[in-house]
Amino acid sequence: MKSLIVLSLFGALSAATARARAEMRDAATHEELALQYRKISQEDPTRKLAVAKGPDPSTANPMKSLLGDSEVLCFNGMVTLVPKRAVLQIPKNMAERLKYQPGAKLLSWAEFYALNRGWITTVEVSRVQAAGNSPMAEVTQKQISKSANLIVATYQSGPISVLPLKIPVENTPKAPQS
């Protein structure tokens, strides 16, 4: 008998909690939502911004040409772009491969290199070497000079420009003039 009373009390409590959870609320109507949207869209946040000072960024930083800053590698109806100065060696018999052939299909560097590994060799360089602050290892330089392939400098498997080596200027004191 006691268990029946406990079960009935438990059932009454769970029904009361279920009713509390299933409390109904008013839903917004289409008209209310449209009114809110209209109010929000009429508030222009750019009106609150201060006027920018300084030179116009569009004239200070003129657009550059992607083709002007790139070398074209084209072979067998496929073409890719690499940065200027990324090609370290061009054999005489491969000079024609640096000219665009009309109708060639543009590929990413990874796709183009995968299809043309036979005549392209990559040399991995560090950021310091690419900036011209450190020379390449002598072994690498010998490999480049002896190779019959087109050599492309890469950084983390992507082509990168290699600037000429910067020769440090020695700060020698001037001799006193007499």
C-alpha cells in the first residue's frame, strides 16, 4: 500500500514537471519579424564610422600584374605560373618552355610538377636563403650547375623567389688624412 502511494506521488510530480517544461510561448508573426528586419536594415553602421585619414589605399598600393610578377612554364598543352626568380637554371634546350602556348590548360604548381618531374628539378631553400641573407650550400650549387633539368627553387614544396645574395658591407674605419 505504501509503495502504491509513493508511485502515485511520483507520477503526479513527474506530470507537473512535464507540464512546466511544455509551457507554451507566443511565436513571432511574419509582420513582427518583417518590422524588426526593416528597423535593423535602416540602421546603417557606416554612418557611425569616422572619416579615414591619410592617403587613399587604392592609390598608395597600386594593383600588380600576376603575369608580370610570374614566370610561365608551359609544356605539352599545360601551363603553370611560378614567381619571378624562382627558376634558378634554364637549359638552352628548354628555353621554349618558358613561353606561353595559346590554348594551354592552366594547372596549379603541384599538378604541373607531378606531370613534368622528368625535366623539372626542385631545390628546397630556407626563407633566409630566399631573402638573399644566406648562401646556398656548395653541394646544392654544384648540383644546380651540373643538372640538365630546369631548376625551380621551392619552400615547403611551393615555388619561391630567390633574391640575389646580399654581400655585407664592412664597416672599416677610414684612415686619417694627413
